[in-house]
Amino acid sequence: MTLDKMKSLDKDDVLQLLGLETRRTNMDYIVPSLAILGVGLLVGTGIGLLVAPRPGRELREDLAKRIQDMPEQMSALPKKATDAFHRASEQISDHVEDRKA
């Protein structure tokens, strides 16, 4: 090996000659994973738009309507939860009374 070739060696070349490699950091694992996730999201979104049962304009209008209705639905949630709680407690009471009888 000539002096010029030895000067051009970097850390990875020396480690490879010794049968070793550099230690991978967390970023070496995270960045490719995030890239794959991003590509998957893009592909999934594209496929979803291609197989959507409605044209884009109708889909956007439907989404806009649902977003506008969201405050009304959110305000109705406490009442729905209270009603469901009362129904469940009545069923439990009835079941307990039946077990006692």
C-alpha cells in the first residue's frame, strides 16, 4: 500500500480492514423509519383517493359539513354519556335484584 492510498483511508476503511464497523446511533434507525412511514402515508392516501366512492369535490364537501357539525356533536356528548351511564346503572341494579330473588 502506497503512502497516497494510506492518506486517503478514512475511519470506516480502517475499521473494515479490522473486521469492525462504526457504532450506529439512534438517528441511524429513526430517520429511515420515518422516511418509510412518510412514504407509506403518501401511498395510502393516494390509494384511498383512487378508490374513493365519491369524487373529490363531494368528499371535500362532506368533510367540511362534518367539521362544521362537530361542535354540535361535541356539546351533545355529555348528555349521551349521562344517558348511557343511567341505562347501564339501571341494568346493573336490575341484574343485582334478580340475583337476590
